[in-house]
Amino acid sequence: MPQTDKALSLLREVFGYPAFRGAQAEIINHVAGGGDALVLMPTGGGKSLCYQIPALLRPGCAVVVSPLIALMQDQVDALTQLGVKAACLNSTLDWRDAQAVEQAMFSAALDLVYIAPERLLLDRSLALLDALYAAGKLALFAIDEAHCVSQWGHDFRPEYLQLSTLHERYPQTPRIALTATADQATRNEMLARLGLGAARVFLSSFDRPNIRYTVVEKDNARQQLLGFLGGRKGQAGIVYCLSRKKVEDTAAWLCQQGYPALPYHAGLPAEERAANQRRFLREDGLIMCATIAFGMGIDKPDVRFVAHLDLPKSIEAYYQETGRAGRDGEPAEAWMAYGMQDVALQQARIAESGAGENQKILEVQRLTALLAYCEAPRCRRQVLLDYFGEQREPCHNCDLCAAPPELWDGTQAAQKALSAIFRTGMRFGVAHLIDILRGKATAKVKQWNHDQLPTFGVGGDLDEHGWKSVFRQLAAAGLVHVDMAEHGALQLTEAARAVLKGQRRVELRRPARRKATTPRGATPAPSHLAPADEALFQLLRKWRADTARAQSVPAYVILHDKTLRELAEVRPTSHGMLTTISGMGSAKIAHYGEELLRLIGGEK
């Protein structure tokens, strides 16, 4: 049987999917044929199949390098459910179990082994790989979360820098490096640092059409979050915060509001962190409040929303974090509240970092791209994808497509704002500048004699909300810099000179009219299932939860919601019909087919 046909047969029989998506087939053929590859594919796009199927096609055992010890067992459990022989080799195993895994690798009893990079680079592990390589039993190396090699990314792992040794030591073993997101600079870094100069690069579309994007101007962020959560009780979600304290406070507050939530950050005891992550993965309807320490490799497919209470550090980080929603392809939400203080904090982080000047310039550019996204006058998906070099038509699935903002010639307003910054010596923050522009002779304004400035009172045509919007947009346009060393003082950039001289026009968006928050208990999105099918779907979900609990695995390892929904709609009556359901491979039909058919047929 030709290799392409074998791959398709494995996809259908083992994994239960009818056809490959996008470049999957091409990637699998390339790697199974012995080629190296760098794969950039969005979360939920099917990256894992790109190394799992070649691992089954090639002789020997595949080694999957993953930085996520806490999630390895879940990945192994998911493969075991499919009838794939898999194991992990990490510090959670005692020496007897570790030795048993090593022996199984030699005896062809395993198809894939997941290993942490620091474990892989131990002399004992390398000696094991040397012996496997010499015996022709090393199928391939898969380097998951390959962006961890980037020294300037927030997921940097120093051990990843040493993974280039794999090519030097095992030149005939193909390598596939995979990540869900990377801009051009990070792509180049991955190719160079992992020794993948000769690898084929497979770049899939970064579009996640099932995610709806919304950004709101921060104004009592907790109440805004509560409004967003209205009608979403029972849904799994992630709320990202910048500080550890805010994570803990937000989790406790959400619990008080009737939304079960858990905290997650690097400062928690390791046992508590692991327990909270396990609960989030294995229970339905939990919200994880977290710093960026949480999320990489999270395989939970039914996360229905990701909310940001603080601005991420870059558009790349934002894309990666929002991509944890809707991995199952079902509708999901990415919601963010941001304000001027967020901009100041991120600019301070860059200024205070130990990075070189060139790296700081790159970080500022990445932050500016995110600000431009937040203040965009057009489709958010267009702006997001444009950053990754993709052109798209308006998506009709974001807040700006639903309610396009009104644009206006803001040149004069910009000149007034920039002039106020200049005339006050670039030493004051937004609130003080707005008082000057609106002619409010506060004690502080009088103290500095700023009520005597030519700009005092020239901005009475806009309210405080309007001026805040102007200053945010000036920052997003690169005309203003926020200096935290000067307590959030606004400073002019070189680009502001042309605006002040009347040589550059500034177009601004009208600030959104502030709407009342959605009442709690609002009606959730209607189900696409008929009432009888919805009842069966809920019955199947309960069966899945009970089955998962009995096996001590996450529910999605048994079957995804998407599969359960299809079972409820199609109502198969035989094993043959079960094979037509997406996600029902031969092992799952063997394990659960009889029970599912009984449930669907109405038997208890």
C-alpha cells in the first residue's frame, strides 16, 4: 500500500477522522519519508497528527520532546484510548517505571515516548538514544512548542537551545518542530537555534474563524467581566491577569459571584498548581484565573472563552493565549479590557528588562502592533492576520464588524493633546493633561500654574471619556510614549513633530458609547440541537463524565463534545454507523461502542 494510502487508513481507523485538513497530508508524507520540517499551525489545527501518524508509519519509537511534564500523562492517556502504544519518561516516574519504559522502547512495545528536554539531555537518555539509533529503532524526533527556543519569548526554556544536538548526533533521524504561533523573527530564531536550516517550512493560515474577538475600553474591569460572563455559567474559560495578586483576588471574587474559579501562577506551591490544572482539565465549567504561566500545551478542547483583564505583552502573545479557546472548532470568545495604564505597565516592563537595545526596539514594535489592534478602526481579524502576513476579507465575527466605529478627523484634537504634553514638560500623566485640556483648575493644575498655559481649556468639546480615547489612540499610533520612570508621564515621540507642524493628518475613532453591562443570567447562545437531541447530548456528556472519572482521565480524552453532538444528531444504530462519526476510531468503537449504542437506543 502506498505511504499516502497508509497514512489515510491510520487517520480513519485509529483516529476516526474522514480526511486530512490543510497541509497535514503533505507534512506527514514529508516527515514519514525522512525529511525535517518546521510546522506552524494554529491551536486546534491538528499539529499532533503531523508527528503521530509518521511515528506509526516509520519503524521504531518516536521521541516527542515536550516542556510540559504536568500534561504528558494526559497526552499519553489520549493516545492509549486510541490503541496507540505510548508512554512518558519524566521525573514523575520512579526508577523501576522509567526502566520499564526504556526497555519497552527497545522491544518495539512503544510507538511514541514523551520526554522533557532536560531529561532528554541527560547522559543516560542520550546513551539510550545512541543505542536505539544504532539499532535502527529511532523513528523520529518531534519538538513540540518549538517557540520555547526563542530567548525573548515568555515561554523560553534554556534546555531547548541544546536540542540542535539531535541533528548532530542522529543525522538520519527526521525532526519535526511544531508551534502554534511565531512571527517572522521567531521563525528565523527557531530554524537557526534548532539546526533546521534545511527543513521544509509549513506555514498554515493563522485564522481561527470560530473565535469572536472583542476589545472594550477598561472602565471598572470587574463589572465589565461580569457583564461578559452573563449567560456563560457552566462554560470553561480562562481569565488572564498580569499579577499574581490580581489572579488570586479575581478567582476569589468570581467564586463569590457564583462562577467557580481557580487561581494559577508561578508563585503557588507546585502541588496546588498541579491540582488546579488537573481540576480545570478534568471538570466541566471551571474558570482558570491565571498569569501567562498557564496555558502552553493545554489540550482542553471545550474552553469556550479567554478573557484578558490586562494587556498582554505583544500581539503574538495575545494570539497564543486567545488560541486556547475553541480548540474543538465550536464557537468561542476572546474578550479583552484595556486602558492607558496597561500601556504604561508594558512599556515599563520593556524599559526595565535586561534585553539589548535592538531587542527592546523589537519588543516595542510588537507592543505597538497590539495597541494598533486594540484601537483598530476595521475588522479585528484583518488586523490580527495582517501581522502574520495574511490578507483577509472582513470576518463578520468580531465587535468591529458587528458595530463599525465612526471615524473622524482628529488632527486638531491630536495637536491640542500633543501641545499639552509638550508645554507641561512631558512630566505628567493622562488625568492631569485632561484636566488642563478641559479647563479644570484643580489644586494640582494651579500648583504648577498650568491654568496659565495656552492649552488650558482648549479641549472643552470632548468629555473625559473622549480625551482618554484620544490619548490611547495617540499611543497606539506611536505619537506618544508612556514613561513609568516618571510615574506614567506622557512623552512625545519624534513622529509627533509632523502632527504638531500640520504635516500629518490624524484619523481617530469615536469612543464607543458605554453600554450597560449584560445582566447576569442572560440567555446563553442557543443550542443548534433540537430539544430531543439536546437531551441525548446531555445524557452522553454525563456518561462521558462518569467514564472519565472511573478511569481518572480528562473527559475530552474519552470523546470530544463535537463527537457527542454528532452522535446525538445522527443517532447511529450499529458499529458500522459509528465509523461514520468524526472522532470514533476503531479502538474507541471497541471500547465504548456497545454502551453508546445502548444509550442512543434508549436502553439504561
